[in-house]
Amino acid sequence: MRYIRSGLYNDEIVSETNYIMMSNCRESRQFSLFMCLIFVASAALLMRRHEMWRDEIQTWLLIRDVGSFREILSYLKYELHPFLWYTLVYPLKFITKNPEIMKPLHLLIACTSVYLFCSYAPFSRLNKIFFIFGYFPFFEYGVISRNYSLVLLFSFLLASIYAENKGSSTFSKARLYGLTAGLFLICQTHLWGIVIGSAFSFLIALDVFIKGERKKLIPLFGFLGGVIIFFVQIWPPSNLSAPAFVLDQDIVVRLKVMLLSLWRGFSPLPIPFLHFWNSNILDINKYLFYLQHLLALLVLIGSIAFVLTLKARRYVFFYCVGIILFLSVIYITAYLTIRFYGFIFIIFIVTLWLGYGSRGDVCKSRLISMLLLIHVAATSIAYYYDMKYPFSAAKEAAVFIKSFGCRDFIIVGYKESHVSSLAGYLNSKIYYPQANRFGSFITWDKTSLVVLNTCEIMRQAGGLKNKSKKPVLVVLSYMPKKEELICKSGPPFTLLRWSPPTIVANETYSIWLIQ
């Protein structure tokens, strides 16, 4: 009788435990869905106001104007980006000619990342909220429609799969194939995807070394295949306008860029002014600017010290591999934009995810909360200025040109890399005088380096007018000085419009009519 009662009692405990687990799972799912709803509403509101700039529209122009998907793939060597983002965008061209159709797709990807993070990351709810509304997940990889959102998505997917069963190195079949697919696909997102994929591959290789189970090598083959396909696609051609890897700069300059990348990745708070993008609050003074290099060393030491508190060597190795690869890429490419720097912070967050998840704990650290709060402050500055000012003048200029009755006009644009977004909003091709051709997307070959003065541009525009017998509009990404407008030869021209200031400074246009 005693044993029967004991068995019944144990059954009651198990039932109650299962009920609590199901209840917690339900609450977690509800919280994740609620945060996705808030995220989508906030991001969609800003996306509706956000004008797409050239890097966003470049993908659309390639999809729209290159031709078949095979031809698009062959062109990726000029873009230095792999195929995945283009594959997702390609079907959209059969729905509409409006480039802003990319925004809902991008928002869906960003929202999926938010759901994964809120559902599976071992952070307190406060820290989850701070993170998803931080500068990188919300603005750089959420609002601005580019392939970086895919890097974030697959980073979180790999973390959620790997951290399953509290980071156990015993892989089920589903877990094994999930990691294989995730590692292959993250390599088809961006070079930063390969960096993060390499850190995960190192972790899996460590598991193989410890346990000696050959089946765990399968994800590594997925990663290796992904890397090979990546480089086959993007291996730069000989006529690329700028080298993919810059090796002729001074070592000291490169080290400074590496240090700046560390500081700005962890503290992306910009200067609160119109051209906030890619700035840092410490840029306001030359002494504060140099202080960033010292602060970067403190960030490096502090972040490693914090990871050490996880008391799991494998995740210390994961973070160190990520840091080394990240800084190596910065060193050989000399990338100077904030969106790249954000991935060192993402590597740090994923390390905490794996570390806390392995011990069944939750990150409630006030230090992490303060760090994430800085990122939320950066988001608030970006949100305010992107709502108040145009990000690019391309959309506004396209509306003006259409309202001016210029459907039959020839549009001449200079420079190609500054006015290509206008081709997206006009749904037409533009004549690029430095390349002496009609086109839309930027061709990153040697012609993109050609520099013309205002008179040369106007003379080419006048020649087009005489040859085609059609009216011509010239769109310049600058306002010429008075002396530049004094041309000894060429057609007369009249200023029609000068766009208001924009966040992207070189996408503010002056529009001229060739008479």
C-alpha cells in the first residue's frame, strides 16, 4: 500500500511539473508573439517614412533589369554578396515594379529573428526587450532592407539549435541536419555570415574532438560547402572599381580602424544631428575621438572577462574565435561603416546565449542591461531623425519628376553611385555620363571611378538632346558652385529644384532642365 501511495504521489509530482512547464512555454510563446507585434508595428511605422537609399535599391535594380536569375548570379562578383538575399527578392518583381515591396519581406525576416530571440535566448524579459529595440536589430538590420538581417536570423537559428538540451554535445538527427543547413545558409548571406559560421564550426569541431563521434562532422561539411560556394560566387573580377581587400594602407591606420570597430560595435550611440548615420557620440571632439581607441581596449578586455564568468571554456573559445575573425576581416577590408561593426556585438550576444543556456541560467546582469540601454538610446536618435528628415532624396525627386510631366524626358544622372536609387523610384533607366551608357544599377567597374565636371556633364546632356530630339533633365548629387556653371560651350540649362538636406548627404539632388 505504501508503494502504491508513493507511486501515486510521484505521478502527481510529474503531472504538476509537466503542467508548470507547459504553462511557462505558453507564457513564453505569448510574450514572444506580443514582442513581435510591438516590433513590427514600430518598425513598419518608420519603414513607411524611410526612403530607401542606393544600397537597398541596388538589389532591386539588379533583379529588375539584369534579366534571368542565372545572369543575376553571374553578376554577383561585382556585388561581393552571395545569392540568398537575391533569391528571396527575385519573385517580388513579378508582383510589382515598386522597390518598396522589399520592405515587408525584410520586416518578416527581422520579425522571425525577434521571435527566435524572445523564445529561446536565456535573457531576462527586460534584457530581451532592450536587445530587440537596440540599434542593430531594430534599425540597421530591421528598418534598412539589406541582407544583414539574414545573418542575424541564421545566427539566432544556429544558437537556438546548438543550445537545445542546455548545450549538450549529443546531437539528435534533427539537430544535426538543422546545424548543417544553418551553417550552409549562413554562408550565403554575407561575409559576416562566414565569420559567425566559423565560430559555430569551431565549437562543433571541439565537440567532435572531445566525443570522437564522426556523425558530428556532417555540419562541418555543410559549412565547408557553403564557404566554397560563397567564394565561387563573389570572387572579384579584374575590372572591379576598388579592390575587395585593401592591403596597401599603413598598419597603424588599420589597427586604429580595428579599435574603432570594437568601440562602435558595443557603443553605437550616434551624434544627434541630421547626418547621424555612421557617426559616434565621441566624434564631436578630436580628443574624444582618440579616446575611442582606449575605450575599445577596455571593451575587448571587459567583454572577454564577462564571458569568462560563464565558466565554460568552450564558449570563451567561441567568442575569441569570433573576435579574431571579425578583427581580421576589418583589417583586410578596412570597412568603415557602423552596420559592419554591429556583428562583433552580435557575436558577444550569441556567446552569452550559448553560455547561459548551457548551464540552464538566465542573463539578468545589470551591466548587460546598461549596455543594451545604450543601444536603445541609439535607436531613439535614429528613429527621430529618420522620421523627421528624408533618408535619401531619391523618392522625393522621383515624385517631382513625375509631377513635372517628364515621362518622355531623358534623365541624365551623376554620379552613378549617388543617383541610382532614383532609377528605382522612377522605374526607368538613367543615362550615366561617366560610363557613357543608359543603366539603372551601379556597375562597380572602372567606369564608376571616372570624374566629370559640371560643364562636361551638361555638354553630354546637350548632345543627347540634339541626337534624340527629346527634352533632357540632369540630376546632380550636388549643387554646383557659381564658377562651375559658367561653361564656354554647351547648351543653356535652368535649375528646377534643389532637394532639402538628407541623412545620406550625397543623395541630395539638384535637378536641371536642358533648354
